[in-house]
Amino acid sequence: MNPQSVIDAAVLHIQTVLQGDSSGHDWWHIYRVWRMAVRLCAAEQADLFVVQLAALLHDIADWKFHDGDLTAGPRAARLWLESQSVETATVEHVCAIIGQLSYKGAGVATDMPTLEGRIVQDADRLDAIGAIGIARAFAYGGHAGRMLYDPDDPPEMHASAQAYRSSRGATINHFHEKLLLLKDRMQTATGKQLAAERHAYMEGYLTQFHAEWEGER
């Protein structure tokens, strides 16, 4: 097995699997997470091969698009990795990261036991905030048929993963239920630094949004 050949094959595979996606979970989301994960990995000195595979495959079968099946992603990743003759220990590590990666609600801990997992989780969460995070939030909201904003429907700090997954709140609620909480959940030094700027950008955006909503600006 040649590691670089596997990475190259993963890129081509994910480009094919996610072709045409318009929900914010497209190939370019994967690309950004991949590149950011590589950057974080260099600072943290983790296993680059595991980090790259987990970043590239993390949305191979997202539960949101597979009837809520949380095992779909790790299962699809395992099948592909085994088809590439990747070593068993690496397959297990990558699949464990994918299975634990997702945000599960404001009141739910999302512990990630390995450094490689924490790197990929930070990279994925960085792509959920800032200017790109705002764009992705509304792309997914439109894809899922969610309202833009409903002042009569306040955000809910979900206490369980099930409550979070079944939520149908407006997209603006999602900022309060998830996106604004991610800054304080970053786990790498570089992730924390980058998240601070992106968090501030979202706060400014929301101030402008609500002012325009009320006709104040």
C-alpha cells in the first residue's frame, strides 16, 4: 500500500460521491476541511495519513442524508478503506473518528479521544463558522426546507442528541444552538486562534441581520 496513492484515490472517490451536492456538504467542504486538517496536523505533529483519510472521508455518508443512520458514514468509510488494502489499525482509527465527529447538541459532550480525531473535528468545525459557515448554514437550511428566521420560535439548547437531530428550527436558531458554541469547543491551539476571528465575524453578522430585520439599518 502506497499512502499517497490511497490519498489520491480518496480524493477522486469523494469527488464522485459528493458530486452535485448543494447542501454545503459538497466536495469543496471536504477540500477545505482536508487542507485545514493538514495545517493543524503540522502544528500538532500527529499522524498525517490518519488525519488526511478521516478528513477526506468524514462526510462519505452523513447521517443527515441517510435517514438518521449514524453508522452509515463509518460503514461506508470502512468498505472503501478495506478495498484499498489499508492496514486494519488505520481503518479502525479512521472509522472511529468519523463515528464520533458530529456535533450532537448544546448539552451533549462530543469527546474525541485521539489527537488525530481532535484535529479533524476542529477542522470540520472551523468550516461551520465564519463567512463560509454562514453561507453553509443557509445553504443547508434551504436544502432542508427550514425558515430563514422566526422570531416566535426561539433557539433550543438541546439536551440530547436525539432532540438536536430532530430539530426543525429556523436557520438563525442554528447559530445559537451550535455555531456560536463551537469557539469554546476547539481543542487545538491553532483551531482556537482561528475560531476566535470567525466567531467575531458571525457575531457581527447577526447584529446586522437583526438590525435589518427590525428596519433599524
